[in-house]
Amino acid sequence: MDILKEVYNRTIDVARAEMGTGCYNDQWQWDQGVMLAGLAAAYEKTGDEKIYGFIKYWVDYHLERRDFGLSINTTAPLLGVMLLLEKEGDRRYFDTCKRFAVWCMAEEPRADLGAFEHSCTANKYPNQVW
């Protein structure tokens, strides 16, 4: 448990320091979604409210800025949004998940056999599934 606490504290400290700077953790992308998924798992294991508070801070910060595009990669941070939706019931979280779900089903590019194509906000990978 000590190692888990060390890892999530370091993750939160680094990510919080980068918020508002345009740096790595100041983006709504796949990597940051993986970070949120890891933090959500750590929160479920420990119940440490510091983790939950950071996830809420990170998600609310980006929702307020509306600084993300729609791509298959930008669905990853929804793992953090869903945790907040479950605990808070805030309509903003539901609306965000719904916006992505509707886009995925209606507009996300598809590979030849119908799978979601690996398209990102900056790059396109036609007919590739990763």
C-alpha cells in the first residue's frame, strides 16, 4: 500500500503542477485518460479523497475550458468522468459522456469491417485499428 500511495501522490503532484501550462498533463487525451483510470483504481482501493479530489479538479478544469476534440483517443478521460457521474450525479458529466457516445456511434470513422478507426485529434490512421 505504501508504494501505491507514493505512486498516486507523485502522479497527482506532477499532473497538478502542469495544469494551465499547456504541458503534457494539461491535455485531454489518451495518456491522461490512462492516468485517470489508474487514479480511479487507486481511489477504489484506498478511498483516499485526495485522489477523488484531483480527478474532479482535472475533469472540471477541462470541462470548463472545453479544450478537447472528439476522437477515439479522447474517449479515454471519460473513465474519470464516469466515476464522477456515479458519485455526484452532475448532469455535466452525463452530457459529456453522451456527447462522446453519440459522436462515436454516428461520426467516428470506421475501418472496413466496422470497428472504430484509430483516428486522433492530430493524426488520422485510415482503416487502422489499434
